[in-house]
Amino acid sequence: MDLAPRHISIEADERPEGKPWLWVGSAFLLTLCVLPVVALLLAAFPVRPLSKLRDPMVLSALRLSVTTSLTSTLLCVAMGLPVAYLLARHRFAGKVVLDTVLDLPMALPPVVAGVALLLAFGRAGIVGKHLDALGVRIPFTAAAVVMAQTFMAAPFFVRSARAGFEAVPLRLEHAAMTLGAGRWRVFWTVCVPLASPALLAGVVLAWARALGEFGATMMFAGNLPGVTQTLPLAVMSAMETNLDTAVSISVLSLLLAFGALVGTRLLVTQWR
């Protein structure tokens, strides 16, 4: 009897015939996701969304959203990259606690996150009262928008980056260090390039989350036109006065998010 271990190849079944429950579930989810988008696009045809770019309110909200979302994404990358590598490669006391705290913004209602930020950095907050004594006021400013977006978007980058680093074989790092490369050089020349698809995906997810942030921004930064009014907040304001403008801003937000996601998938595919 041959007791030698054999390699068992497990391949995905590419033909789902005979499994109607797969089609039923997919059809329901696809309808739920696609139908609202189709309805929005149909409503936008007579409105001509691009023509609304001449509206000062829309242009200001668009400019502020792009600027603050890009700034918050850079902060997510700068602060999240070392945290993701730490979680992926090291064991330490309190790792589970850190991991849980980093995931907390994804589970919190955004409005609750905004209240928490206000209690921490508001004029009477734990840190805010000391900043106020120095003449530094964060709430209801563009800085508050960036902070709210960063708070809500950072976990999306950290999760993706951590998965990317965990997929890099540890033996490659050890091999590079045995050849004389320092840990810092190994990180930038081995880990980051190999984890780049996951890092890029994390960047786009964080940016899309920051761009669509509403609740925390509303509570912590307010809805001040030209100061803290981002695209989601502009949609809410427009819904009270002009439905066509609200539809136009919604379509602009949809196009930005869709373009970013499609572009990222193409870049990741090409990278791989």
C-alpha cells in the first residue's frame, strides 16, 4: 500500500449549474446594489450634473471634499503603515486590544464617532480645553473635517495593509537580512513592493470612505458652506431646497468613487 503523501489539487468550480441558490442570492444582492444606482443615473439625465459644476456651492463642496479626503488618506497611510506592519509581524502584550480599538470606528455609528471627537477635541473636551487655552480651536474647521475623515477611514487602510504584509513570506525578509540589508531597507525594498496591491487597495478604500464621510463630519465639523461643507453635507442641504442639485452632487460623488475603484482594480491587475 502506498502511504506516501499525495498532493491534492483543489480548484474552483467554474460552472455553477445545478445550484440555483447561488443565482437567487446573487440576483437579490445585485438588484439591491444596482437598482438604486440605476435610479440615480436615470434621474440625472434631465438634470445634466456636469452643468452644476458652475454652481459656487457645488464647486466649493467638491473642492473641499477632494482636498480633505486626500489629506486624510495621506494621514491614514503615514500613521497606518507602521501599525499594519506591527500587527502583521509582531506579537506583543495588548495586541488584541489594539486590534479591537482599530476596528472600533468601523462598528461605531458615524454620529457617535462625531460626538466622541467633539468630547475629546471640542472647546470643553479632554484635549480641546487645553488647545483652546493656547488659542487653537479645531471643531467646525477644515481641520475637524480631516480629523473626522481620518478617524473613520484609517481602519480600512490598516486592515488591507495588514493583509498585504501577512501575505509576504517571512523567509524573504530573513533572506534579505542575511545578505546584509537592514530592517528598514528590507521593509521598503521587500515588504512594501510585494504588498503593494493590498496597500493600493487600502489607499483607495480609505479615500472612498473619507470622501463619503457624513455623520462624524456633521457632528464635529458642522455644515458650514465654503468652510466644512463636503459633498455629502451639500447633498443634505440641497435636498431641503433643490432636488436637482442634490441629484447632481450625488452623481458627481458616484462618478468619483466609481472611477477610483475601477482605476484601482486595473492598476492592481496590471501590478500583479
